[in-house]
Amino acid sequence: MTPHLRIIRGNATAEEIAALVTVLAARHAEPDPPAAPQRQSWRNPARVMRKPLVPGKSAWRNSVLP
């Protein structure tokens, strides 16, 4: 059996090698986080709260009322 990890320089202790292997195994086992879903504007409930304001005769009153 050939080793998958080889220490080339330095004098690593068994604990240091174990810590390195643990970190590499945890990094490899971690799945990539799923991308946040994009919310579409037509599904946004805030869209139906109020109609767009149009300049005109009673625009100031409509800006206060829902």
C-alpha cells in the first residue's frame, strides 16, 4: 500500500500529522454551500402593497395612504 500523504521536510509529530489529516478530511467532506435562491420580483409580496405614485392632483394624499 502506498501512502497518500508524504512529509517531505521537517520533523512532524504523530499529533501534527493527525491534525493535518483531520483538517484535510473535513475540508474534503464538506459539501459546497448551496447558492441562495434568487427571488423573482413577481413573487415579492411587497409589490402588491401599494400602487406606484403618479404625480397629479391628489398625489400628496396617495403618498400617505396605502
